[in-house]
Amino acid sequence: MIISYSPQCPEQQVATASQASAHDVAEAADHARRAQRSWAGTPAEQRASVLSSVADAVATASAELTDLVVTEVGKPCAEAAGEVQRTIALLRYYAQQALDPVGSVHEPTGPGLLYTRRRPLGLAGLITPWNFPLAIPVWKLAPALAFGNAALLKPAPQAIGCAMRMSELFAARLPDPALLQLLPGGAATGSAVVEHADAVSFTGSDAVGRTVVRNAATAGRRVQAEMGGQNPAIVLPDTDPISVASMITGAALTFAGQKCTATRRVIAVGDPRELRDALIAAVTELPWGDPADPATVAGPVIDARACDIMSRAIDEARHAGGRILVGGHRAESDGHFFSPTLVDGLPPEHPLTRREVFGPLLLLQHAASLDEAMTLANQTPFGLAASIHTNDLSAALEAADHLEAGQIRVNAPTTGAAVHTPFGGMKGSSYGEREQGKAAQHFYTSVHTVAVRGLRAPGTAQQRMLSS
Ligand code: UN1
């Protein structure tokens, strides 16, 4: 049985579902494939209107969905409401994209016609995390359906209630509910999904992502994986420390740092004192606690294990000579609350500056120059997001050329992504094609080059007239 518990009240069960076995997945894949054949032949206008009506349904249910996100994963309610709005925007965007299929016409080297067209792949296997329990399933599901595929959705067990509710909203509006198969479960269910899908899209941890990529590639499936980051924010001395500190604190600690795009390190270029004081003030004042309180910015972490990971990281930091400037402790509460934490003084090559700790932990690092800051920024096996804060355009452009990150943000938080732009990273952060934007259309379709010739003998019309 899959059971989700509320992170703020761990005794409270939020949702339950029975686990899908390998046999259930095989059967679901079969049903989905059958439904997909007619869906692929459905006019794009109809597919678009299904997605638009799901968007309307999400809008109507927005208060209920917001509450569910708050209760099930502990996302602060302002952020949870934002996620619902983003989910609506994603559905509307892909409804529109369904109406804008991309193909190309090529001048043939001989007679005839030469063009490309895109066709649905068939069955998309979607493996999704708990931290964006509505938006991430939808940013995979909406393009998969928009371009004529069926989907197997294997959501994270911690967010099974959100996935069930979202699937209901789709199922009631799809011409055949078999087009979306919700498959609750853990690793074994995920492996079965990989086995049966034509394309696999994964978002989640590094360790699981690598296994998914390996298995999908071995089975010859198309695969994309998005697996986290260790995202730096470089701050040059020409900025206002108070406003930069407030932006970076938000990027690092909103939703207790549980976003793969969260800022994990601030790299102060030059004299760090003013920035350090401003960060201490911003992290100290950050409202944290009950996620149902509209003022809360950082709620709980997802479960007891996440709390332990934070505690171990703090011990590790202390051992290495790190100074805990703010936080560093669990709260006296039954819920999984860990205080927003700021650490300074770790050796630059310390493992905590390279790996992802998925919680409310922000590290402060120091550099004498922009070059040194970029070297530090790039010293991680990940490469998802990075930001630079400066008024110096040349410095910003240099960072845009050299930071090893898929998302580069100038005077903006590392978190967030526009629906119409490609999303993903470099190095260990991602594998395969980017998500979202036009990239999604590429991922969920296959391209076919069509060459057309006439049956008549080649030659110019004049030659043919002469020879007849
Ligand atoms: C965002 O920063 O708003 O799981 C999106 C994650 C990312 C998405 C982040 N895949 O946190």
C-alpha cells in the first residue's frame, strides 16, 4: 500500500493507493496503447480543447488543490497557490502548442517534394517527484498528450494524493480515460514503466535518475532525466547587499530549499562583510513554520529522512570548521521542521559545496575576483542553475558564457522557469533533451523525412515533349 503523510503532522495520512505491480503496469500499457491509436488520429483542435478544459477544471478546483499541496508535501500556501497557477499556464501553453505543429519543407536535390513531419511516439513513461506534485507531472503529461501520445504516470509516493486528484481531472475530460494510466508505487513500478514506454521522462534524485537512464538506454528507449543541482549565486560588490541578500535567501530557502533549482551557495566577490550581515539578517527573519500560514516562506522538509540528512550535513560542516551563522537545528515539533541555515567558512573543496543537500541550507563562499568566483561556481558535478548579481553588463555576459549551468539568471533567483523556454542542465544535472518549450514537442514526437516523386520518367517537361 502507498500512503502519504503530512510532513507537518506526520501522524496524518493524506492519501492511500494500492501499489501497481509489474503485471498491472503491463496491463495498463496495453490499454493505453490501444487508446493511443485513435488519440493520435484525433484532430489537434480536439486535443487542444481537452487540455484547455483540464486547465479550466484546475482553475475551478484551485483552492482545493492548493490545500492538498500544502497538506501533502508541506509547501507554504502562497507557493502552493503559485504552483496551481503554473499548472494552469502549462496546460494552456501546451493546448496552444498542439495547434502549432512544426514541420519543414526542403528543396529536393532532384525532382519531387521533400519535407519532414512529426508523429507521436506512442507511450510516454513519466516518473515524477513530490516537490512540484502538480506542475511537474503536468509539464510532462500535457505535451505528451498534446502531441498524440498516451501516458503511464508513476508519481512519487509522498505526493500520491495530488497525482490521484490531477489524474481524475484529466480522466473526466479525455475521450478515453485509458490514455492516462496512474501507476502508484516505488522503484519496481518505475522499472516496469521504463520497460513498457517508448519514451521516458524522469525528474528526481541523482541516484534514481542514473538507474532510469541506464535501464531506458539499455532497452533502447528515448530518455530524458533531470536530477538536481548545486546552484551557485555570484554576488559582485557593485550591488545593494540588502536587496541581493533578500533575493538569494528566497531562492535558497523558500519551501525549505526543496527545489532542484534552489540556490545552495552564495559566492561573495571582494569584501564579504556587508553581504554576510545582510544574509544573516534575511535568513534570521525568514518566516518559517506552519505552511498553511500565508506569511510562511519555509515550511517543513518532506520526511524524517530529510531532517536526518540536514542534521548530518550540519555535523559535517561543523567538523570541517564551518561556522553556523544562522539555524542549524531541528525544531521542537512533531513535524519535520528544520531551521533555515546559513553556513560560512567551509574549505572551498569541501564535499558540501559540491553535492546537493535537498533542504534549507545555504553556504557562503568567498572569491577575490569574478574569475575565481566562476571557478568556484563550476566546481560541482552538477550544472542546473546559476545566478550572477551585478550592474556590470560585461561581467554578466562573461558569466553567461562561462557558467556551467543550463539556466543562467542575471539579477534574478536561480529558481523559476518560464513555460516556453527549454529547461534542464549540464553535467550531472540532466541527461537527454531539454524539457518544456518547443523542446517538448521534439521529445514527445519522432521526426519523419518524406520524399515524394512522380511516376513519370525524370527529365524536364521540354525533354519529355520532344521524346513523345
Ligand atoms: C522551479 O524552480 O520553479 O524539481 C522549477 C525541481 C525542478 C523544477 C524547478 N525540476 O525542483
